[in-house]
Amino acid sequence: MAEPLNGACLCGAVTITAARWNGEVSACHCAMCRRWGGGIMAGFVAPADAVTVTGEVARYASSDFAERAFCPRCGSGLWMRDNGGDYELSPGLFDGAAAFPLVREVYADQAHRFAAFEGDHPRITRAEYEQEHPHVKRDA
């Protein structure tokens, strides 16, 4: 088994250890993620029982089914999480995530021009994503 993956926010007040993770990055271009991440949100999944967090964390209920967490000291985005499920961790917090491949983009048809990724990976449109995930509320 691989060594745990260790990460920290910009100021180091919050540390995160993932004992298990999927090692694949997904990017989202929906309006909410664009606002949260400054253009995109990228994340990799780690099971809830494999994640240990130390330090003070602020949480924001960004929808009726998900929270986004950040360091209240430096503002670094830490994760998005649906209803207490698995963590979608921000890869930039983890030096060990530098080699994780981008495996898909969601809301790809909503991407800002500067955030157009190259590569051969699935690009899922807003309509396709929302058809498979009817609990997602359409943004304006």
C-alpha cells in the first residue's frame, strides 16, 4: 500500500492526511465551482474514513447537499463534500498529487476560455451531467 498523502493549507494551520485516495483529478466548470475556485475547481476523491484533518476548518453549505471547507486563517479551499460522503480534496494542497492525471471535466461547455484543458479525457456537458445527477440545481 502507498504511503499516506499529506497536505496543508497555505499558512499550514490545517493539515490533511489521506490514507487512501483515487489518484485521479476531476475538474468542474459549473458557476458555483468557478466562483469557489477562481475559474475551476479540481479535486480528487478520498474515502471519508481515510481522511484525517487537524486544525480549525470553516465550512460553507454551498447547496442543500454539499459543503465546501476552507482554512479560516488563510482562506485556502480544502474540500467539497456531499452530505458527509467522500472528500473531494483540492490537489494543490498535496505535493504528492502533482502527478495525478486529469481524467474528466464536468460542465465542460461552461468553461471560461482561459481554463480550456488539453488532452484526451471525457468532457461532460452541463446537460449530460444534470441528466445523470438530477439533484443538482441548475444555476442561473
